[in-house]
Amino acid sequence: MTRWAPLTHLTAALVLGAGVLVAGALAGRPDVAALGVAPLLTAVWGWARRPRGALEVEVRAPRQLTASTELHAPALLHVPEGAVAARLRASSPGTEPEERLVRLLPGQVREVTLATTSVRTGENQLFRLDAVGLGSGHLTTGDVRTVAPATVLVLPGQRPLGELPLPPRLQGLVGPHAARRIGDGEELHDVNLFTPGDRLRRIDWRTSARRGVEGGRLQDLYVRRTQSTAEATVVLVIDSRDDVGPDVSTWAGGREVLTSDVTSLDIAREAAASLARAYLGQGDRVGLEDLGLRRRPVRPGGGRRHLERVVRRLALAAPEGTPRPRVRAPQVPSGALVVVLSTFLDDEAATMALTWRHAGHRVVAVDVLPPVRGADMSVRTLMAYRMVAIQREDRLTTLRRGGVDVVRWAEDGPPPAGGRAELATLARRRHRVPR
């Protein structure tokens, strides 16, 4: 049962009115006693009209949201008779609480929208709400109603990308890219003599009239041959074993990463989702592999529903204990482009990337380590970080020498800065298959 209590100004009006009334009566001053009637009646009226029921609060947080400027969830306030307002306090981890005074209509349901921000993706605890009902004249208040934070799966956002690198060998008979083989397409390959099987609509009459006429008679026909179209197969490999933030003191696991800090896994999710959307948008096939989990990978596919499947799997990727080292690299389709997204703080991701490169795949290594905050480091922490940074830079140098393209994905700054510009540079670079 909800208990409604008087607020300070109701108690003050009651005490003031009674005191002035008694003082006027004892002094024989009816005019002074009359001054205490108004606050006394106001206090009695406010207490008599206090609400009798409870203010019920319900937050209908969606199960999943896409990371953007603001995340929204509706909240329903079931108003009892006599309640005229409510004071709400909404909060989420990593954000400052916000308070609002909401006007209510007695006996009805008021819907308000909760808005919060979250720099973290994956499963998050969002939309905590504390509500206190207010009676007539804001003279009485009810018990505090608290709605615990809801578990919301925040899907990674997607950046617009321009040109993208392609594998050295394209597959399929149709697709958005021009293949090296001759077939039905739009890009001209050459002009050649007509052979059995060539289509009549591909005859180049001008070239035939210029080269194929002898003695005033047409002897040879020439046809315009085009390059066939094909599609690319891209395998995104995310390394969910590490989820480190910009604070080096949290890398060992002794301290929690602040909820207001972007972690390496958040950057990896955004980069992978952006790449998946860009490749699928131009008609290619995209698959997903996770080095930190031994679950079934997402096979290469295309279409909008496949993009939703990939993005959801990315949002659910999270470190699970200490995974066993892989004996061999996961299998990827022949001729696929492999994009490895990792912090490269150990040798496993770099070893897998070199293995795929030596097998003939084009490999792009995306560095997702967030910028490190070094202002508050102790001397020991700074020395340890420098040793780790040197080893990490050696791994990246080994990848470059082994033929792996290394891209630094910037999680801040407007496009085309950071990863987008580097990917566009790789797209214009011809890539050879290793012998």
C-alpha cells in the first residue's frame, strides 16, 4: 500500500496557521487570528485531497536499438485519483541523471519518452527511472517508484564508406564488378573477329567496314567483346577476445572500463557493420567469423536480412573467459577478401592474417585499438605500456612486410578521415596473388 506523506510547505502552512490562530485568540485579536485561517484551511484541504492509490510506472524498453545520437524508450505513468504531477529522474550508466516535472491528469495514463546516449554497443543496462507522485497543490508526495535498468542490445552504428578494396579474384557469373574474363558486361575488353557463338548484336559495323572490306566486299566481321560481371566474397573476422578501453590501467582486468569510454570492441563492431553494409549495398557477399568464439560462423550471403543477421551477431560478440589458442586458421571461401579487425595485442590475430595471406587471399588488417590516455599513467604503467606498444608495432610491421594491408580505423572525426580514406587508397591499388 502506498503511503502519501505531507511535504514541508504543507506542514509549515499547518503549523503557521495554527500558531497564528492560537496567538490571535490568546491576545484577543480577531484580526490576527483571521490571518491564520487561510494557511490552515489550505493545509487541511491539501491533506484531505491527497491521492488514495499508487503511481504505477512502466518502462517499455525495446529489446534492441541502433547506436545513434539518442536512444529512446516510452514510459507509461498510471495516474491515481488525486495526483496532479510527478517528478521523474532518468539515468543510464555513463550519463548524467536528468530530472523533469511532469503534469498528470488524475485517473489517466501519461506517456513520456525517455532519451539517453550510449557510446557502448552490445548488451547495456539502460533507462533506469525513479518517479515520485505529487498531490493537489504539490502538498503531498508518494513513495519513490523505481524501475530497474532494462537490458537493451545496442546495435553498432554504420558509417558511410566510399571505394572499397576487392579480392584479386572475383566469383560468380553476375555482380557489380567487372571481371577479367570475357562475357556479358558493360566495360569493353577488345574488338575481335567474329567467331561461332558470338551474338549478332555485338557486331561492330564501323570496325567491320574499316578492317573487313577487301576488294569492295565485306569479308570479315568484328565484334565488341566485353568483360563479364562478378561479385566479391568478403569475410569479416572480428577478434572478441579483447575489449580494452583508452585507460591502460584497465587492460589487466583489475579495474572496470568506464561506461563513458569507447572500447576496442565497440570500434570493431562499428567498423565491421560499416564494411558489411557497404559491401552488401553494392551487391557483394559478406560472411562473419569470430576468433574469440568457437560458434558456427555466418556464411557469406547477401541482402538486407543477411545484413541484419551480421549486425546482430556483431552486437552479441563479447569476451567469454579465456579462449584456447587456435591450432589452425578458420576456413574461408577460395578467393575471398579477409578483413581482420583486432587490437593485435597478441600474436594470434596476426598469425591468422599471415596464414590467410600465404594461402592466396587478400587480407586487410584493421587496427581497432582506441587512442590511449597517457596523462594519468604511473611510471610502472607507462613502462609496461611502452613495451606492449613496441611489441604491437612489431606485429603490424610484420603484417605489412608479409603483404597484409594495415588500416587504422579512427573512431572519431568526420569522414573521410581515418579508415575511410585508407580503404579508398587500398581500393585504387592493384593487388597481386602471392606465388
